[in-house]
Amino acid sequence: MSCDLTVEEARAALDERVRESMQWHFSPETGCPYWLERAPSLGFDPLTEVTCFADIQKFPNFDDEVLRKEDPSRFIPKAFEGRPFNVFETGGTTGMPKQRIGWDDYKTDYSEFSDHYPSDFFPQGGNWLMVGPTGPRRLRLSIEHLANRRGGACFFIDLDPRWVKRLIADGEYSMARKYQEHVIDQAVTIIRHRDIKCLFTTPKLLESLAERMSLVDGGIKGVFAGGTTMTPQYVRFIEEEVLEGQINYAPTYGNTLMGLAISRKREPGEYSLTYYAPQPRAVLRIVDPEDSTRNMEYGEYGRVELTTMTKEFFVPRFLERDEAIRREPCGEFPWDGVGDVRPFQSGTKQVIEGVY
């Protein structure tokens, strides 16, 4: 995902992606039923009045309940009609899940992620172990694609994060611990009996796994982690204690709607994480929680807002359930980053994160 673009060139590429997306998603020849039917009620014409990323502000914040209520097939672009698709679920604990359709976006996201890291970071040809949610989650296919792209196979330990969240919400802490032990037991067995070089899991599961065995002695060379909050203190703990200072660590921020935001390279002794969205396919803004049309200043905390623009899927101004610090562009990524991500309003209310 790193590139040699300047900030101005990246901005121009983003504006061009906006124009392409409007023509694709709002043209009768290529658009999907949901957006074509919604267009007349927007109060503006996306085909002619949305010509740069600033114009995305004309859209209201996307209502995530739409992803529960609407049949996913209503988001199929006419250009993709008749082509079999995947259905991926995101978030939730009970009730109707939020769903999105997909074809190749996950392959694009994880191919780009793979290309960002050298062959010795995640050893080329090494097998992977994924300890995380499979089933209806996009992540299962994504990690397998990543392993295959780097020349390896992928082993899986399943996890139902909704069940863990429900146990915790119900105060069933002992059952939640037993479930976690059940997951870790399986992971330890695979690492000890199969040639595993790379690992994907959540930070909390990674910590539990390291309590049971030395990952260095187990032959793990690289760890890709995401899913729960990682403060600078926790990142230092993971790198120095859990990974014993000897295993490459790639923390990420991602979800089914956005794809994957990569953490920029850090200086020795630097543990604060800053993630950069896969622009121009997806854009993250840090906005005022009271007025989502307003960007926060660099260095300030605000709510995370996501806009996704691929041929498969268009979602404008989706307010995530996260908050983060707005960070400046960097050499690797010439667009805004999001730093020290944490659950939205986590300082003022209890947030259940479970193990994912």
C-alpha cells in the first residue's frame, strides 16, 4: 500500500476515484438497486454534483441499520448481475447481522497488505495459523488468500466472537474463560504439531497463547494482529514480553466494510500506533462527535468516519464505533492516518470487547 505519491497526487487520485464511483454506482447501466432507488431522494445528483472527495459531504451519514434490513442482493451492481457472490457479516451479538456482499475486494486488500511487507517479515512459503472468527466473516477467506499469496497454506482455529460477547454481557465470566481456553488449547496443538511460521489472531488471544508456550520456540516468525484496542503500553508489552523481542509484529485496523488499514513503520522505542486506510478505495476521517461534517485538528481525538468506494461496494460517511487521534500524512502513506484507536466514548462508558 505504500506509494511514491505526493500528498497532492494522492488527493487528486482520491478525487478521480470519487468521480469514477459516482458514475459506476449511480448509472443505470452499472449501478445497484439500492443506490439507484435512493438517488432521487438525496436532494442532489451524484452524477453531476459529486466531483471530488469534499463533495461526499453532501451525503448524509450512512445508516448501518440498512445493512441489517436490506437484502444484500440489492447492493449488486448491474454490471455484476448473474455473477456468484460472497456474503460477509460484520459486528453484532444477537439479532439480524449486518451483511455486505463481495467478490474480489478482500483479495485486493490482502494482496496489497502482503506486498507491503518483505519476504522475511512473514517468511515466504511459511504456513499460517488463523486463530479468529471464520464462518460468515470475510477474515477467513482473507487470511487464507494472504497465506497462499505468500506461498504457504493456512490452518484455522474457529472462534465465535458473538458468543464470547454474550457470555461477558451476561456475567458468565467463567464460561468465557473456558471458551477461550478451548480455543487456545487447539492453537497450541497445531503450532506444536505442524510447521507454522506466521500467525493471525487478536492481541488478547495472542497474550493467552504466549502464557501457554513460547511462540519463539514454537517457530513463529511473524504475527499479524487486530481486533481489539492496543494502547502504546500494550503494544510494548506485546512486542517485548509476548513476542520476546524476536518476532515481527504487524498490528492492523480493519473491518468488513473498509478492508485493512496498515500501521506505519515506527521508530525504535515508539509504541503509539497510526493506521492508514487503503486509499483511494477507502477513506478514514476523524470527525467532531457532535458535528460529523467537521474534521478534528491534527493531534485531537474524534470519531472515526469511513467512506468505502470500490466497484463492489459504496458506503459514504459511515460512523464507526471507534474514536482515534487524527494524524498527519507520512512518507509511506501521503494521506491522513488514525492513531491510538479505541472504542467510541470508551472513557465515559463500559465497552465490551470480548476477545475480538
